[in-house]
Amino acid sequence: MIVPIAKYDAEGRCVKAGFSLRPIARAIKRAKKELAPSAETQERVEWTVVGITVIFGTVVAVEVLAAIAAIMM
């Protein structure tokens, strides 16, 4: 929804005609707020990332130990 606006000088002549972008800005702000993840969702994502990192770290550690064991044999 765009609201038409116009500005007039002291003599009543139109000096600027256009549309107000304020309603669009409000709609965008409202949409951003609705699409932002909740605190619970953010916490779940953080714990998921931590879990994946721990699993990858464990796999790398096992591979390094296996490589050391292979060299020592």
C-alpha cells in the first residue's frame, strides 16, 4: 500500500509529488520480526552446531591416532 503525497509552496503550487514509502517500510519491518527465529530455535541451532563439531573432532582424533599407530608398527 503506497500513500500518495504532495508538497505545496506558499502560493499553492505543487513543488513535489510522489509516494510515501513509510507503509512499505513498516510492512518490511513487521515481516522481518515475524521471520526472525525464536530464542528456543536459536539455542537448538547452536547445540546442533556444537554436536556436529564434537563428532568431527572425534573422527579427526581417531584418524590421527590410527595414523600414529600405523607409523609405529
